[in-house]
Amino acid sequence: MAPSFLDGNSMFNFVVRDGNGVKGMVDFGLSEVPEQYVQPPEERIDKLNATAHDNPPIDLSKLDGPDHDQIVEEIATAAETLGFFQVMNHGVPVELLESLKDAANNFFGQPPEKKAVYRKGVSPSPSVRYGTSFVPDKEKALEWKDYISMRYTTDAEALEYWPQECKDVALEYLRTSIKMVRKVLEILIGKLGVTLDDSKIDGLIGLKLVNMNFYPTCPNPELTVGVGRHSDMGILTVLLQDDIGGLYVKMEEEMDGKRKGDWLEIPPVPGALVINVGDTLQILSNGRYKSAEHRVRTTRTKSRVSIPIFTIPKPTERIGPLPQVVERDGVARYREFIFEEYMNNFFSNAHDGKKSLDFAKNIWPA
């Protein structure tokens, strides 16, 4: 017998606690979005009035060649303004990207009981977690998304515990992407006039998560969001979109005729990857680089997948504005902290724009 999605407790237990996810609910043939997923009007995404971000992808194959300095400038400018940019010729084979999308669809296409074995509390490894929304117990309106999150420790553990349907391709995606992440990070740190040794870079990207996100078809996409407004907590995020699109980024300042506060859609480009700045890189740069506030819409016609890699400091890493940058700026805009404290704060609150950064802000006496 189908559960009642009109009853909030019944719906929550079915979707969240029993691990059926949004897809399990959609597979019963929903004709309208349950009340718990209806976003307040100010949080809904107006697809028709959004502007597309029309900057072409940055060609990373030109690094270390005659156009090296120009590409470095393009990367730094993007990080200083929107906090988002797309890259091509990034070293991750296009065939691998196609295989990733197939693997994600295969994983989420399984019966609910096959996915539910990775729920928090029952998963065979604390490094692998299947869930839905972001922090369902604390959200006023739930997000229309299911996900599998895989934390990397070693190849051996990944091959043993990551889901069979996606582990090989996800591991290869991580291996090939991390070289690019390191290169981009070194460029951005260099543009701050700072050089960090390899061990410091290792510490800043020492924790790596590969997520696969699934956004099922939605009967009322204008009422919901796939992911609410937020910024990422780490250093840099690498994102593979499928061809459906639905990623929106908020303008922090006026640029190219676009107003502060406008939402830009990042359209998918075949073969390209999206890179965005996280909170930690904004803190390290003392605010010069912008962690991008972004969100994701749902769609009525076709389910969507996206596959991000989050590069995050080790929990024991001490994070704060780089001393050389503070000396130049004359003020530290953020305080120093152990990264685990930031991570715990981030995951204990519902998405709320860039509010997570408040944790790190220096509070000046009145």
C-alpha cells in the first residue's frame, strides 16, 4: 500500500528515515509537490527571468604556453568576481564524464532497498552515505534531491565500500580531477603573492568527497528547489553537470551590465567542468576570492544528475587569512580556527545563503 504523502510524518518517514528518497516518492506517481517541499516565494527560482552566464570556458591547455599569463588572469578574475567558472581541456577524459553520468543514473535507478543500505547509521562504512535533502530535520522546506556521498581515504577503502555501480568511475574522476584542482589552487594562491609548500597544499585539500546528486522529475518545479541557497565550505569544488542544466549563481557585485544580487544560470557546456570557490578559499584570501552562493532548480520533464568533487581541508588544519595577505590588506577580515569546528557548524544548519561564513568573521568591539 502506498504511503500517504499528505501526512507529514508518514511522508518524512518514507522519504528520509526509510531511505526511499524523493525518487521513491515520485515513482508512486505524484501529481503535486507535497507541502513539505513547497519553498517560500522568495526562495523559488524564476527560470524565465534568469540571465545565462555567457562567458566561454577557460582553456586550461594554454597554461604553461605562450598564453599562460592570460589564462592565469582569467582564472583569478573569475575567482574574484563571480566565484564560478567553467574549464575545458582539463585533463579529465570526456568518455569518463559520460560514464560518470551513466553510473549516477544507474545507481539512483536501483530499487530503494539497494540504496537504503548506505543510509546514515547502517552504511557499511562511515565514508559512504546515502541521503536526501541537506539537513532534513532542520529544514523548513525540504530540497528535491537524493544523493550518495563518498569520502576518499584510500583507494583500497573506496574499492571495498563505495557502491559497486559507481566506485571505479568515481575514483578515476577523483584521480584525474585532483591534479587540475591542485594546479588551479596554486595559481590562485600565487596571485595573492604567496607561495605555499606541498605539505600545506596537501593539508588544504586533504579531505575529498565525491558526491552524486539526483534530482527527480518534479510536478511543480516552480514551487521547489533541488538545492537551496548556499556556498560550499571547502577550497574548490569541481562539478560535472549533465545536459539539462539548472545551476544558478548569485552576483556579489555589479559586473558586465549585470546587477548585484542577480542570479545567473551556468549553462552546461559539453565536455566542460564547473569550478567554484569555497568558503575556505575566501577566508584564506581575506575576502579577495568569493565563495559563490548558488542553488539548483528542479525540472518537470527529465531527471537530472550532477557529480561534484569537494576538496576540503583536513579537519585538524588551522585555517585563517594568509599572514602575507593580512599584512598587505592591513586587516584580518576572518579569525583563525580549526577546520573541524567550521565543518561541524556547516553540517548542523540548513542551507541559508553564505551565512556559514559568519562563523569565521572577525567581530570587532563596538
